[in-house]
Amino acid sequence: MAPDTEQVAVRLAQQIEASGPISIAEYMRVANTAYYGGADPLGAAGDFITAPEISQMFGEMVGIWLSDIWLRHGSPSGCYYVELGPGRGTLAADALRTMKRFGWEPSVHFVENSSALRAKQSQAVPHATFHDNLDSLPSDAPMFVVANEFFDALPVRQMILSHAGWQERVVVRDRGSRFAAMPGAPIADTVIPEPFRVAAVGSIYETCPDAAAIMHTLSHRLAQRGGAMLTIDYGYIQPGLGSTLQAVRNHQYADPLADPGNCDLTAHVNFLDLARRAENSGLAVAGPTGQGAWLSGLGIDQRAQNLIRAHPDRAADINAARKRLVHRESMGALFKVMATYAKDWPKPEGFGP
């Protein structure tokens, strides 16, 4: 999708030749920076599709969820809607339209680096303010943060256990023409959580330092100023061993070490680690729970029926979209939803008693 993708591979190869092997995290960072800096990767003509692009119902449920917390906290003024990596702006447009029905029109802030996606986001939400990173986000009022399929694209470190002990997993050039992964420099055992230090040779443990830093920063702001954060992504609740690094191109899985910059590189999100970062910053945590259960609890079935009554000719498409978002065999179980929020704010809906 991105322009000059061959140059990405050349640049990585030159870096490895000049300085030696690079970490999986560095490889992923360079590849995804080029990938997202190019053309719009979303939709049927792109490489993958996200929940907001499947149906307006997804963004509407997010808008209802946010509005409910805002209303139960007394409808405070001056709040901010903040979205991390907002895609085409579809989720924000649907959520903000729904929030307006509840009398709420917060200031909108997008954290986005891709110029191609910024152009699409500006069309969907013309009044949005853009940020390259978290540093310039406003910090004088409560924030409502949405991160849908954001954390999965952040670079992960991988550690692999060999007969020599735990080592950083690195990328090298294989036979001069392809990239390959292999064990690199040794690392201290303390980097690996104690339950995983004794494992089978070849075991891989992943961490995502960028995700930890982002959650830490936002959690501190929410603890100080109030508000809530909604994280939706595919990932795991209990960490384990094994590589989750994967690549998607043209809606098909691909080799993560082939064509850097020309496919979407992601890894599963460690929700337990994100929750601990939030709790350590003084926030309360709800979830994670499956996306299907969360959407059903917020009333997506009723919304689907209302849409079908208004557009009977689209009944089959509306039902198919609802099933794709909710059913276990689709996105309902793989994708998790977690809320982190200031302790003096209402407990969010959708997470059970």
C-alpha cells in the first residue's frame, strides 16, 4: 500500500549491514511507519477492515457508552473526545453524532501521523484537532479516550529462550536477499516474568514498551483530570509464551518478514499489562470482556432492529454486520474491550455487575 516500499526493505538491509542485526521492535517500527505513511490501508480495496467500517452500529454503541458516563457524572463542561489512530474517522463521526443526541458536543482531538488518513479524518470530522503524539493533548479538563485497534500496531520486543539463556530476538539478512529472525544479544532473566523464566527452548515472550508508556501517560492524566478510556483490540487477558507477530495484506495473512512497509504488522495486545499500568496510576478498571458481550450489553440488537425497520431493504446486510461484530466465530470473542477510568467517576456499562 505504501509508496517506495522497496526502499523500506533496502533501507532496513543497509541498516543491518552497517550496524548489525536489529530488534523485532525496530523492524516493526520502521515497516509500520512507512506502511501507515502511505495510502489508506482500510476497506475492501485495502488490506484490512475495522469494526467501524463494518457498520455504523459500532460507533453508535461507543457514543452511547461515552454519553452514559458523561451524563451520570453530571454532564461536565469542557470535556475532550480523544481518539488514538482514528482510521478514516468513521468511528468518531458515528460516536459524535450519537453523543450530540444526548446534548454533548465535546472538543475533538485525534492522535494521528499518517497524512493520507488525516485527510480522510478531516472529511469525516472537519472540526478535529490533530496531534503527532500525546504531548500536545489538552490537559485542563476531563478526557474521554478511544483506542480501537491502536495498540496492536505498536512495535513489540520478542525474547527467545535458547540453550544459552534468554536472548533478544533480532532480524538479520538471510542469504543476502531475505529477512529472517534469530536469537541476538543475551538479556537478564529479570526482563522475563518469573512464571515464564523456566520454559522450553525456543519459547518466545513478547512485551510492548510503547503500549506501556502510552497507557501510563494517559492514565496519569485521567487520574488527575477525570474521564475514561475505552480500549478495543484483539489480544489476550492472561499473558503466555509464543510469538503473536503477524502480517496482513489484501485481507490475507502474509509473512511478517517479507515486504516490510507493504503489509500491516500487528501483535496481540496484553490487556493484563495495560490494566496494571492503569491501576498503578490510580485508575479503576472494568473488563476486559469480549466485544460481542460488550456490544450486546449496550443494546446493539435493538439498534439493528431499529435500522431494519427504517431500511427493510438492507435487513440482510444489517444482520450480517451485527453477527460479524458480535458472534464468537467472528470478532465477538477475539476482540476484547476494557475501560479504565477515574475512581470517582461512574462505573462504565457493558461489563456486567
